[in-house]
Amino acid sequence: MSVYLLFVASSQHRLRGGGVSRYTACMRLRVVSWNVRSAEQGASELALLRGLSPHVILLQDITCSMAQTMRQDDCMAGVLDTWNDDKSGTARRRRGGCLIAVTYPWRLTLRTRPPGSAMDDRILCGTAVCGDTALTLFSCYAPTNAGVARTGRTAFFTALAQELAITPTPLILGMDANGPRIDHPDLARSVWWTPEEAAVLGSGTPTRDALRLWYQEHPDEFRKRCRYYPHGPLADSYHRGRRGRFLRSRYDSIRFSPDIRVLDVRYLYDDAIHAGSDHAVVVADVELR
């Protein structure tokens, strides 16, 4: 079951009627994070993204062809991706790339990562600027816990945690973490595939989970969710399993530094499946303090 929460319009947001609202004292924006499942051209995925009218787009598991389609889209004011912006050549493979895009009036530049940074094909970092406001943006795609990729999970989460600890804020992180194993309503009771995941997804980290923040301000909705899913997940973003048997999981999330307030969160699972992915689109409306 998808989680559908209240819709909050962003400032400087392209409204459905074509108008544009103005900025308030606190800047508002809409962030979308999505594993698009290696879509080749991405026409359906791009249509869904356009309909959401985001300011910031963070994509994972993106192919070179879809990245090129995003770069050619007139709605995008700036696009970075691991296919075009990776200088080491490690991202030159069929799938697994990451992409960051912004829409007008934001401007986007590639952020230089620390020397010797690992997982250049799975961690992409940029800086988005609008007026005097600068945002640090991450799009990340963690290795799975199956097959050959599982050996890279420890290095991935260790590298990401170290990088987040020294990154300027405000900071926005969109990722398919391929975990946790159990997204328990009580974060302390969540179960990780590897211990290093907690350094990014657990408590006391540089970023906070948008959905958990929203539930803190909406305890009635939290109790309702726990009534039906007492052991989690807090939202339905991915079904793992095979042969007709699956387990609901929340592998996808958007995370923010403490100087960003979450106004609304939606997990659009059904819409994403219809567009061709196997992961929910995560949409968050936020306010920059």
C-alpha cells in the first residue's frame, strides 16, 4: 500500500494551471528521489517526473540513454550524472548510474568529492544555487545485499558516512539504500544487512529521514500506520522476493540536514510501477530555514 500524504505546494512552484507562486520568507521546494530501474529512454518516467513539478530530482539506477534524455529536456535547468561527470571512467557500465537535476530558477554544478573517494559510480554530489541559497545534493545507489554486489556494501556506507560528516549544509540526500532489512517503526529496532548502514540510516547521523520527521509531527498518522504494520515498513517502496512471494520494504528515502523542515512526504508506489520502475517515487516538500 502506498503512503499518500497531504499535498503542499512549493514556493516558486509551477502550478498545474501554469502560474508560478512567489517565494515566502522561508524558501520552499519540492524534492523527488527515484530508482528508475535502468529505463532506456525513460519517456514514461520523465512524464511522471514532470507531473510532480519538482525543483530537485535525484535519480538512481539510471542508464546512459536516459541520462542523455534528461540532459536534453527543456524543463531541466541543470543535470549532472555519473555517465557524463565521472572522470575516472568507473561508471561506464550498463546500469547503476546516478543523476541530479534541478529546474528553474536553480543552477547546478558538480561538487568535487574528497580525493580517493570510493564508489564514484554510486555516489554523485552537486551544489544547487538559487540567489544567496546553496544546497548540497547527493544521489546514491547502494549495492544490493545479493550476489557479487553485496561485497561492496560495507565500503559504500563507510565512504558515504565519512563524506556526509564533512559536507556543508543545507544538505539533501536521496537514495536507494537497498535496505534496511527491517524498517521498524522504532528506529532502534530496525535491522540492517550490514552494521555500517546505521552510520547513514540510523540515529545520530548528519541527515534525518524525511518520513520519520513527518510522522513525528503527525502522530495520528503514525499510529494508524503502526496499527496495520506493527513491524514496519513505514512506507511501501519496494517488494523484495520472487515467485509470487514478496515482502514489503522501504529501501528508498530522502534525508535532510537539521536546517531543513519537512512539510510533506509521499511514496508513490503505484504510479512508479505503472511508469515502469519497481521502486516507489519519493516526493518531499520542504522549507529551508
